[in-house]
Amino acid sequence: MKNKVSVLVVDDDAGHRTMLKTLMEGWGYGIHEADDGSTAIERVKERSFDLILMDNRMIKISGLEALGEIKVINSAIPIIIMTAYSSIEIAIEAMKKGAYDYLTKPLDFDKLRLMMERALEHLQLKEENRLLKESLGRQFDDRNIIGNSPVMLNLLETIAQVAPTEATVLISGESGTGKEQIAGAIHYNSSRRDKAFIKVNCAAITETLLESELFGHEKGSFTGADRRKDGKFLQANGGSLFLDEIGEMPLAMQAKLLRVLQEKELTRVGGEQVIKVDVRVITATNKNLQEMVAAGTFREDLFYRLNVVMLNVPALRSRSDDIPILAQHFLALFSDKNNKEIKGFTPGAMQYLVSYHWPGNVRELMNTIERGVVLCRNDHLGEPDFTLTGSNPAPQTAEPSPETGQAEIAPLEEVEKSAILRALEITEGNKSETARKLGITRRTLHQKLKKYGVMP
């Protein structure tokens, strides 16, 4: 990436410019030069730079004056000001006018290199966030939450009521039901839609790193903390923070999260500065938090703080009327993605989809349709296009009991255990792939394997 990064070095000292040019070209940057603030302004009008390194004390136009004009032309360019020890107050003024940071002369080259890398990372994150907001704004339009069943229409109506408020929302539902999409619909239909929507999977981050991930850390606060880092709360400041799988959060972290929610302030790990935050928190879980409260594994006070509004996302099997419209949506999506012209489903294929119990919910249906599209050799998806993948056993009809003549219902735990063992068999024991196919986390899979005595 660095060979594509363009840096404008602005300094009226030709020797200093040459030294910086040689140094930074050795780091892989493309260097352009300007000998005065006025020249720098003209260069910025002509083309866009990724970064500007500019001395403040120059004869014609100072760095401080040039900074103000450059920010009018292109406010996105990060500018690092170089200043003498005696002019720290000028550097502080530059920061107020929009400079990314400042360095004092004589320059510490290690510090310069690190500061440039951080400035470019910041620029890249801003651009990614802009593009992400544009794409997510489309993806999470509530019209893209597909379903005409009464339970889904009721859910959409509730989202429309809740989204414009500042209420904390707890979304419950099985894995794969679309809880993240619901969270996105809430954010993008709220007054915070133009601010960040930050997502954190609490089950995917180790307990030791979760606090730093959420609240940030100071340089040197732990091994490997070579610079200060803002956490997800600060990244989401003014916007929304989605905490997925909140039931996996350790008790110690629950207490710290509760404090932030109550006080609306935080302190970075290893720091002392108290920082105010304005974040709407949306959480999701596939667990019964009330049962966890009763068992002492989830704080009751945090549960009530999070559960201002609860939205229950139904399992796909409980809204099977929506399967045809979802299937058609995914068919159009993946046919276009894979440059195929598939017109629809055979009657047998649609019956297969409607009668299957979908333990992985909408996510499993989506993956099944995508694989079907890839495998399909005709203009309609047929049942063999699904069963060839080995991921979805054909829907089975329960056999009548000899004693009662009625279909027997297996205990839920037996059904779950059977599904897990079948998935392990298909993936040849690959636990990560098994968890993905089942629509659960690897950690949850391990817990269930222990529960059923499949592993110690």
C-alpha cells in the first residue's frame, strides 16, 4: 500500500526537505515537495495528497496560514505540523484549526514514522466508515427485512416505533434469525443514522481483551500496547454500538459495562482521564438472559438496563409462510452475483425448502440457496441442487408409533445432539466449520459437546 501513498513535504529549508524526502522514500512513500505555504496551497488545488508534513515557520506564508486554506480546499487530508520547541503554543493552535498532530524539531524519526502510519490508518478508517455507512444504509433499510407473516409484520411495526427513540434495545432470537440486521434497521431509521454503527461480537473476543476492545487503552497499559487506542464506545460516539451475543460477556465486564451505561462515561484501560460518551447501545442474544439472571451468570441490574425494549426475532420454522419470498429474494441475489439466469424453483425444491426445519434459520436458508445456485445446471433450482451439498438432510416425516399410531416427538436435546453429530460427520470433525454450518459460535459448540458427553 505504501508505494501508492503520496506525501507532500512543505519546508522552505531545502536541505531539510531533501533529508525528509530521502528518509520517507526509504519507508516506501511517494514524496512531493513544496518550498512554501503558498506553493503547498497551489499543489493541493492541483491534486489530492494522502498526507501533508508541513513546517510552520516559513518566509512567505506560514504553515498555520496554509493549514487553514488547505482545509477549505480539502478537509480530509491529514496534516502534521513541524514546529520548534519555542512555538508549542502555535502547534496547539494548529491542532485547533484541524491539524492531525504536530512534531517538535529536531524530529524524532521513529515518532514521525509512527505518526504518519497512524494518520494514514485514520484516513483509511474514515473512508471505510463512509463507504460502510452508505452500503449499510441500503442493506439495513427496513424494507430489506423480508417477510409477510403476521409475526414479521408486527416486528417491523415495533421497529418503526422504537427506532426514532433513544431507548436501549435487547434483541433476542436463535442464531441466524437476523438479529444484526434488526439492529442495523434500528440505527439507520434513527436520528443517529449519519453517525457510526459499530458492531462487537462479545463471544469472539477473549475476556482479557474485551475491556480494551470496548473502552480502549493507553500506551504501555499492557504488553503489546505500543500506542493509545480508542475503544468501540468512542468509535461509536454519537452513533450506535451493537453488542452481539451479550450473554457471553463475563460477569466482571458486565459490571464495567453497567457503569458506562449508567454514568455515560468511561476510562481507557491504564488511563485516568474520564471521557464522556453519547452512544445508543443495542444488544442481542440467543440465550435466555432471565434464566441466566436466576442462575447468577448474568447481572440482574444490567439485564434491566439493557431490556428497556425487547424485540423477539422469530425462528424461520415458526414463519414458514415467509420461506418462498425469502428463497426468491436469495435466488435473485445469488443468480446476479454468480452471473446465472435461474428463473425459479421446481415444485419439489420449494416443497423441500418449506418443509425443512432450518435449525440455522435465515442464514442457513441463504447459504443453501447460494450453494444451490452455484451447483445448478438448469434454469430452475431442483431438489438435487440442495441435497448434493450434504449440508441439509432431506426433511423427514416422523414415523407413527406402533403403540399409538401417532408420530413420536423426540426430545429437543436428542434432536439437537443428533444435528450436532451429523454436522461433525459432514465436516469430518472440523469444529469451526461445524459451528458455522450450525449457525452458532465455536464456544457454544464446545459447551454443547461437553453437555452431551461428546468431548471431555
